[in-house]
Amino acid sequence: MRYFVRSAAESLGLTGFVKNLDDGRVEITAEGEPEALNKLLEVIENSGVGHITGIETEWKEPTGDFCGFRIER
């Protein structure tokens, strides 16, 4: 799932990171244009990659702290 998310985010021009959490969930922090962020959510929901039981979103003001989109361990 992390590699899929990174690829999709990069193709949409987003910055940020994706990582696995200890409880098996995946956390994504992404910055970019609202349209691109919404497209990322849509792509993930319709991907068929992994076992998605729900998506929680939290919208915040961008920080500009990210350069590229990376996978964190």
C-alpha cells in the first residue's frame, strides 16, 4: 500500500509521507492543491490495493515542510 500511495501522490504533485502504524493502519500526510488531495483520496478508495475498511481525513493548513513524497518506516 505504501508504494502505491507514494506513486499516486508523486503523480499528483503532492508532498508528504506515508507510513505503516503499529496497529496495521496506514498513515498518510500530504500537502498540495485541494483538487490533487481529493484525487488522492479517490484513487486510494478505488484502488483495490490492500484491505481498506475506512478512511479518516483531517484537513490542516499546509506547513511547506516537505520536499517530495517519501515512505517512512
